[in-house]
Amino acid sequence: MVLIDFYERFPDEQACWNHFLSLRWPNGFICPSCSATKGCFKPSRKLFECYSCKHQASLTSGTLFHKTRIPLSKWFWFIFFMATSKKGVSMLYLQEQLRISTYRTVWSMGHKIRQGMIVRDALYDLHGLVEADEIFIGGKQTLAERRKSGNSKTPFFMAVQENDHGGPEFVTFEEIEGVYETQILPAIEKHIKKGSKIISDGEGSYVKSKEQGYDHDRYIESQDPEMAHEKRVYADSCGLILAFLGNGGRNAATIFSLR
Ligand SMILES: [Zn+2]
């Protein structure tokens, strides 16, 4: 994506907001507190309110942009510059170009984004303990189109390599045509080194990976909701970056470092 494409796609704050909305809640609002799907939007405060539990959530709460005071459009530009500059971009330059008041702010923005990207090295295989799953990200339609068609989200194979402390270290995504064995098994072979231990929900394709030289263990539905939430946030922010890079193309794998 070059600068003019970016500008045409995200000309103002509203466009960025709509885009992030479609990534975060592709099928409409889901209450972060009770998971109910009915709510309303309060334009004056830019908050969503859940009809069931009255919880109020902003579009950004619990995401990479949690509690930010920086407009989304500046974040989008920031990510664009970081994602597209080949030699890396200086924080001072971004501070100046995006008129961000303090260096501290610009530094912390960079830090957060870096946590969600880097290492676009398709040669790197995940190894050791790897949690694998399918996730559904945004899709290429607008929110309105998606609501009309009902079907829409794009399936991705996602694998997360854990570090020594059980935290996520690297994550890889690949767009897949569907979530059946014929798509999942090749994705496993492509991204995960043989001999690794795959943790999954125990769905057939993953169990079958045992026949391909992997060790497999069933993932017990997370007893730690915070961990599950954290994974969701990673997926959201990585999904956003993917969307930016236009990297939804099949076979175009991207690895993000979560360190
Ligand atoms: Zn609720």
C-alpha cells in the first residue's frame, strides 16, 4: 500500500473509526462484559452501552488503543509509516509529522505497535509449544455489506508460539479458504516445525497432526479469562496491521513478534 492508497482509504477520523469498528465487531456489538449482542451507541460520548448489563465500552477499550487520547487517524498513520518503511522510521520524525505533543507519547505508541508487528519472515517456523486455532478477521466487505450478506468474515489459521513463561512470543496468521482438514493440515506443516507440541481445542485436524510428526495436546477451555482476553487483543491488533498491509492474500503469511 502506498501513501495515496492509504489516504484514499482512510481520509479522516470517521473512516478510521468505521474500519476499526468493522474489525472489532464485524457482526455488530458484543458486550465485553457479558457477551450480550444487543446494545446502543451513544454518539455524544462515543460509547456503546449494553442493554443487558448496562456496561459501557468504547470502541477501543481492551484493544491496542485502549484509553488512548490520540485520535485513531494518527494511530493509523503511525502504523502505516511503521509498516511500510523499509529501514525503520524515527520516532522524532513521526512526532513531528503527526504533531504529537510529547516524545513520551510517541515512544509509547511505537512501543505498543512494535509489540504487535515485526519479523515478516516467512522462513521462520514456530516451534516448541505452539497453540493453534482458526480465527475470523474482518473480511473485505464494508460493515453494511457484511450485515446484508450475513457471511463475510475471512478465516485465518493462527498459531502462537509460547515463551518459557507460557506467554505468547510469536504469532503467525495465514488466510485460509476454509476451516477443514484439507486447509488446516497444510497450514500446520507450513508454519510449525515437526516435533513441536501443538495445543488446540482438540478439533479433528489438529489431532490428526499427530500422524504428521507433531505432538498434540488438547487445550482445556481457558480457566484464565484474562489470558483469553489478551489473546483476543493480540488478534485484534494483528488483524488491524494485516488489514493495513493488504496482507490478506493467500499464502502471504505474516509473523508478528509479541515480545
Ligand atoms: Zn453486557
